[in-house]
Amino acid sequence: MLLPAKSEVARKLRHYRAWERSMLASPADVTVRTTFEDSGYTLCVLMGKRCAREAADAAERYLRTNLLTPAQERPERLSPAGHRAPSGAA
């Protein structure tokens, strides 16, 4: 399964929470509400959820895990002879 980068999830979650606070402070402000809903939609797409609240919860759970994203994983490389090669070697 392809997982999003934790740094991106953290950034989008912070953005969503900031707009959530703004929306709660000014619920009648159409611009604030629209931006909050847009940030929720982005988080839904990133986390594969249909509801912004579920997406935020999933993002928080994901950030608490020790799962590595593909960019953090370092595949073990083998030398042409089939032996382990030092990291960074071809």
C-alpha cells in the first residue's frame, strides 16, 4: 500500500486544525468556512477517507505509528555476486 509522507500529513493536519479553529471562532464568515472545507477535502483525499473528521482522526493515528513511508525505506541492495552491498552502492 502506498502511504503519504508523514511530513505532508502533519502539514495538512495542522492546516486543517488551524482553519477549524478559525471557523469555530467565525462561523458566519463564508471565506473561512470555504477554506476550512477545502482543507478538510484535501485531508480526505490524502488519507483516503470520505469524512473530514475521519480523515483527521486517521492522520493523527498515522502520525503516531512507526510505519515508514516509501521515501524513508532504504532497500537492501545486493552486489552482482549476490552479497550485501554498502548502502548507496549499486
